[in-house]
Amino acid sequence: MTTTTLAVLVPLLPFLGAAAGLLLGRTAPGFVRPLAVLPTLTSLVLAVLVAARQGGGRALDSATELTPTGSVPIELALHIDGFAALVAILVGVVATCVQIYSTGYLRDDPRYPSYAALVSLFSSAMLLVVYSGDLIVLLVGWEVMGICSYFLVGHYWETPEARAASIKAFLVTKLGDVPFLIGLFALATDAGSFRITTVLGTVASGGLHHPTLIALLLLAGVAGKSAQFPLHTWLPDAMAGPTPVSALIHAATMVAAGVYFIARLLPVFEASSAAMVVLAVMAAVTMAGSALAALAQDDIKRVLAYSTIGQLGYMTGALAVGDRGAAVFHLLSHGAFKALLFLAAGVIIHAAGTNSLAAMSRMKDLRARVPDAYWTMTVALLALAAIPPFAGFFSKESVLGAAEHVATGHTEHAPGAAGWIVLVAGLVTALITAGYATRLWLLAFRGRGAEAPDHGRQPLVMNAVLWVLAVPSLAFGLTYRVLPDWFGGSDLTPTLTTSVLGTGFALVGGLVTYGAWQHTTALAARAPLGAVAAHPEADAGLVEAEAIASRAPAYGDVAYAPDPGDPGRLLLGPLHRHAALGFHLDAVYDALFVRPVRAGASLVRFLDREVVETYVHGASALPRLLGAAVRRAQTGNVQTYVSALLAGTVVLAVAALLVATGV
């Protein structure tokens, strides 16, 4: 079988699995789980074979015209280089782990068949984006992911939080997709083709007429899809969906698509120095602001959501300094440990019966209830905090090293200002990241108070997936010597300066947070807690749905009260309240967009009711009045009719006479 055929099957198999799962979900439920896992697993195997054949060498290109479209053709094209081959493997690994994990996590969910089919379709769409060599075909996968995210985030549609989050995710990402679509057409107009290779060739020859405008239009779509400032607000709210969906969105699909798109078309952005500086500022604000917000969150999944936003900021920061190798390296590394963080969080939520870190901090020995989640999440948090030798250290240092090279003038891929912006913001974010990672670990696993609830052992498949993902979280960073061959020769070796500074900042952040936790817990007087509402036989997904729906604490109202032992409150001080609300960006959007739109809708409704309906009613009233007047004249008296006829005849005769005589 040719490599091209294998590559076509990689996104096709999950799509077929999704279609079959939807068709057989009701009639043959026994086939749902195999149809969810096997096509995705087979796609992963084929993606590995494609990567082995591609070998990091010359890109694989293949195309066939879909249909004649006139001046700019649309082609079903493949463009698989080292970046695409490795990202496809990441998508396959995470999607397979999520599907296997979900068979246990949502084992009693009546909507599991549609859920599994949508996850497969989601994965297929991302694989289409990764392998596509044509921008319109890429756009198809891009939009399908947006639709799938709407349904998956709203999986627990009976809860208002899930419904609102799904609508918000859809609208915010579509807000960015409008200028993104315009940018794609402008780019194709300048290049004369939607083929990525043709576009890159046009850029290389200087044939791009409006590089800054095109780059900024495309950045709007990337900001929406990859949750970058200022269009990042949908991602924390998307935690209302099932935890495996969060893992999939945050680790390998949807948010990774924007970063991958910029990496694919990086020369387009490099053609405009202004666009690179804008990208650097966007990355800096995103990573620093989201890290501060993560330090103030109480919901464990929202902490991880803001963490994802910050790590995506590192990736876009690497692209802002012109190093797509460092960006994709961190994308791959982050995909492994972020998927592990979310799936481990799902186990913890099931064991604790709540998402709240404040409640978990009041549970003694929670780590003893979930030993697999405890150890694997510890590995993932160390990777997130970029502590050597975990994967996050090598990938994050490659980003900081690339920024240092640009800032100090060793490379000229981007303006020096972009390098300094990314470097300073990256170091500050490394400090805060270690702080909120340490805070999460302490509150979740070092709680003091009543005995943690015993919900029994989690399904074996859930714990097995955690250990599978722990391996790359621990060891993937060591591949930095091999990956340059796949990334076009990018130097991923950590530099001494950024390694010392980055690790030092991370250690300081962790130690300061630990000290603050000791201080606050020593001062805090723990309130006595009531009985634990355990759910020993409950399905993890249903437990999460109940927590979202009612926010009912397992320990009574006191469990959701502000935790005086939370080190985040001490570290942030008066900034804590603002950071917990995402620095009120949702309120700003509400004032700038939501309220004006609602006011406009109210005005339209008023005009429709008071003006249009009045006109319609008036238009019908006049004929009705005339009809009533005519009806009154219909008396049924023949003498009256004859009299009226004679009178009319006389009037007409007189009128004719006057006209004839010219009077």
C-alpha cells in the first residue's frame, strides 16, 4: 500500500467509525465501543507508518482537483512533512487514549454512542487539518472541529452551564473565523492558488502584496481557535463538558489547530515584521495573564484550562520569534502531559465527588484513594512546571532559547523587540506556572479534615491510560537531539542562560507557594465538616454532570466556602478577586457586545411590534372599513337601487355635457 493511500486512511477511518457509530448506536449498542476505539487506534498505527516512511525527509505531496472552480482551483491535496507526521501521531495517541478512557468514564451514560461518534469525528477533522495541503480542505476540518466542540462541550445539555459554554465556544470561535476566512481568500488571491506549497512559493518569491493585512486577518482566527488573548474566554467555560473532552480539546485538537496553522504558514507571518510583533504581544499577554488567572481558580479543571491557554502562549511566542521547531516541540510535549493532567483530574473528581479545590483541601488522604492519579499527576505537574528532566523542561527551554537568540541578535527571523517580549514574559510565566502547579498539588493531595470519600477503585482502563501518558510526560523531552531532523534542522538544545533562569524561576515559584501554603494552613482554623455524600457505584461522568448541574458540595456548603488555607489568596493579595474572574474580560465583552446586541434585538422587536404590525393592521383595517361602508349600502330595496342608478346616470350625463361644452 502506498504512503499516499495510508495517509488518506488516517483521517478517513475515524470518520467512518463516527458514521457507523451514529447509525448503530441504537440498533446495535454492543458495537459502539469497538467502533469508537478500533478505527482511532488503527488510524494511529497508520499515522506511525506514514511517519516512518516520511522519516523527517522530503515532504510528501499529492493532489487531485476536486472540481473546476474557475480562476483558483480547490484540490484534495496532501502535504506531509516532519511536522505533520509527528503532530498526526500526537492526535492519534491522545484520541485513542481518550476513547479508551471514556469507555470507563462514561460507561453508564445513555448518550455515550453519540459522544463517542463526535469524538471520532473531532479527531478526523483535526487529522484532516494536519495532513491537508489545500487551505480550503483545511478550512473544512477547521470548521468541523468547531461544530463538534459545540456538541461535546454541551454534552450535559440539561445543565445551564453546559448549554451556555457550548454556545459561547461556538460564537467566540466563529467571531475569529470570519476574518480568518477573509484572510484565506486574500492569501489565495495573491498566490493564485489555495495549495500550501504554492502559497509558500509565492511568499518566498516576494509575490505577497498585502502581507501585514493577511497575517493579521489570519491571526484573528488563530486567536479564536487556539484561545489566545483576547478571544480566549471560551476555553475555561468549556470545562462544563466531560473531562475526556477537555483532555482532547486541550491536548491535541481544536486549540492545537491554530498553533499548527501558523507553524505551517510561518513564512507568511514572517513577511510582516508588524505581524510578528503583534503575535509576540498577544503571546506575552496570553501567557502571563492566564498564569495569574490559574493561580486564583478553585475549579481544578479551570486551573488546567488557564494552564492550557498559557502553554499555548509559549507556542505562539516561539512562532513570534520565527522558530516553528520549538513551537511544535512544545506542542507535542504539552499534548502528552496536558492530556494526562485532565484525565487524572477526571479520576480525582470521581473520587472527591467535586471539582472544587477548596473542598479537596478539606479531604484527608485523598491521594490514598487515587494512587495512580496521584503519581501520574505529580509527573504531569512537574512537566508543566518545566522541572528537569521532565518533558516540559526541554520543550519550554527551547522556546525561551529561541527568544533569547532573537533578542540578542544571534538570529534574524523576527524583530528583536519580539524576542525580548517573549523572553521576559516567558520567564515571568515560568515563575507563576510553577506556583499554580504547586498550589494545585497541595490543595488536591495534601488536604486536612474529614476522611476522603471512598468511591471504590476506578475502572482499570482509566488508570492504564494514565500510566501510558506518563511515559512521554517523563521522557519525551529527551528526544530534543532527534527532533531537529524532523523539524528542518531547528536547534532545540537548551541554552545555559535560559535553562538556569527558567529552572530557577520555576523552583522559586514552587518554593514560595509551598511556603505560603504552610503559612496559611497554620493560621487557618478548619471548620468541622458533616458527613460525606459518597457515591460508591456512581459513574464518573454522571458524578461530574451532577457537580456541574447543582454545584452541590459533598461536605455541605462549607466545602465551597473560600479556603483560608489557599496560598493563591496570599500570593495574589487584592489581585486575587480580579484574577479569579479572568480580569473581568467577560464583563467587558458583555458591555461591548452582548448588551448592544440585546439592545438592538429589543429595538428590532419593538419596531416589528409597534411599527410593522401597526402598518399591517392598518392596511387590513382600511379595506375592512370600506367593506363595512359598502355593506351598509346593500339594503335589499329595489327602489333604492333604481334611484341610485338614475342619480348616477344623471350625474354622468351632466359631467359629459360639461366636458363637451368646455365649461
